[in-house]
Amino acid sequence: MTDSRRHAEISGGGFAGLTAATALAQRGWSVRLHERASELRAEGAGIVLWNNSLQVLDAIGATPDLDARSMTPPAYETRMNNVIQSQETLEGIRWRTMTRPHLHQTLLTAARESGVEIVADSAVTGATPEGTVTFANGETAQADLVIGADGVGSAVRDSLKIPLKRERSRDGITRFLVPRKKAELQALEPDTEWDNVIDFWNLDPRVLRVLYTPANDEELYIALMSPSADADGSRVPIDLELWTSIFPQLAPVLEEAAGVQGRYYGYQTTRLDRWTEGRVALIGDSAHAMCPALAQGAGTAMQNAWTLAVAATEAADDELPGALQEWERLERPYTDRAQDRSQWYADTREMANGNQFTGESVETALYNPTDPKRHEVHAA
């Protein structure tokens, strides 16, 4: 029997692709997701999710799995030269910290349970506005909807020749997952609440920063920031003597990080002229890579994946290209503003002053993409 359901082909098995795949499959689509790597996995680091993405996880039924190995820290603490600048309890803002592998596994489980066909070792090389997908092996496939969720180097995006602008910042980070070492840290600083997220800044005599983020009871995510021009600060494996000289209270976890090769990532922002072309839509880093200052790269990716799935499902087949354009018109401004704010924080290093989770900076953190009346609420 021929499958009469509408069909989606998705390139990219990361957070955006898996979210879109699950949301579409749960709405009755047949969905095939392609990952160019031989296995679907996330790099070993941590992540913070806010209300926008947590609402999406609620909607696809993945929250119980996510909550099993994640946490909400008591506060987001900012320090300069180890002097506390602020301790934001973020009351009224829903948020959770976790490892990226745990989030990825949660989304992968949801996708599989929703009936998504997942194909590893399958490289998408391009797509046409009419919905034809091409693969590295020369084969093609036809879809009612094509989604490019294939990262900053998106082959889907580039095949459509969509103009883009890329901004690079002076700073970058190296990310690590290490054991919590909570007892050892408390021995060095007994008065510190080591369950907090703690943003350790040092601007003089050199710019170095450690973002300390507990992910669960056993694992700690630390991100080490330095200017890309600082050869010692951006070195991998890390220069342990340098980092412990500036942040001696973090020596137990920095020693763990020194044993990991790591990779230095320069901050960048990618802005596209448009996110859609015919039956093709772009989400995640392929459409809107951003600096990590607001921790909204994954959040906006998942938010846009969800709203895209809803908009595509509600549209008649012959109206789909126009529906995708309308989806972008309604949803893109939130992501654009998150990009702008994240870029500003990266350019100014203003986060070092603390108290950043207020006003415009929490727009996306408070956004609920699953609320049908969200645009009326936000306008009010």
C-alpha cells in the first residue's frame, strides 16, 4: 500500500533536526532524517535550556527523560577576580542544565519512538526549492518538505545559494565535561555554593573566563574562554599552569580538563537573507548560528523546529511554500534579537558585570513557542 502521508526529508541529526523530525512525525508525517556521521551523537560538553526549549520538550513528551539527569541550579552567579558581582536566582524563569549527550539521547529516543526513520552515514549534498534532495552517493529523494538542520557549513543552505553574512568575535571557548569534584572544591572554598552556575571572569592582566555549570550530580560542564589572539589561553590541551594561576579555586576540575584534548571554538554569528526557499526550510546553526552568551543556540533551534512543524502541518500542500515564508516572518524576529544580544555581549564582555538575565536578554528564555496565542501575549 502506498503511504499517503506527507513526507519530510531532514538533513542533520542534531538538536534542531531531531526536534523537527519528532514534531512532524507526531503530527502524522512520514519523516526520514539523515546524519552524515556514522553514528548520531553529541560532543561531550554541557548545555543550558530555558523555557522556550523546555516547553518544546514538554510538548513532544520528552521531559521525564530529560529531567532524569539534569538539574536547575540555585542561582547564576557572576564573579570578577573571584569577587561576587551578582547572584541571580532567576525566579519566574524556567531553566535546566544538563550534558549535551543527555539532551541528544533524549531527543533521539523521542524521534525513534515517534516513528522517525533515521539513516546514519547519509550525507545530503543539496536540495531544490521543489523538494528534491540529493545525496553524496548520487541518489535523490522527493519530499513535501525539506529541512536543512545541517549546521554552520550547511550543504542544503549553500546549494540554494542563499546569501549570508558571518560575524566573528575576538573570543572563543574550549568545552569540557569533567567530574563534579564537589568535595574538593568545597575544601578550597567552603562558603561557595558549588551547585550554582558560576561565571568566573578575569580581565586584568589578561582576559580569561571559566563558566562553571553543574550538569547533574556527577558531571560538571566547564567552558574556558580566551581571546583567539591569546595563543596560551586558547591552547588545547589547556595550559594548566596558566589557568590555575588565575583560577586556583578551580584547580581540581581544571586538572581534569587538562587531561582532555578539547577543541577551541571561535564565536560567530551567521545571518541569512532568508530561511526558506520553496519547500525547503533552514533551522538551527544552518540558519542562525550565534554566540553562546545567552545560551540560546539550541533553544532557538528547538523553538524554530517546533513552530516550523506546526506551521507546515497546518498548511495545505499547495500552500506550503507561502506558509514557510509566513512562519519565518512570525518567528524569526525572536531569534534575530537573541543573535543581536548575544553578539553584543560577546563584543563588549558586558556579562562580566553580572545581572544580565533581565529585560530584553530574557525574551527568548521566557518565550513559549507551543502557546497558540504567543504572538498576542508577546505583543502585549
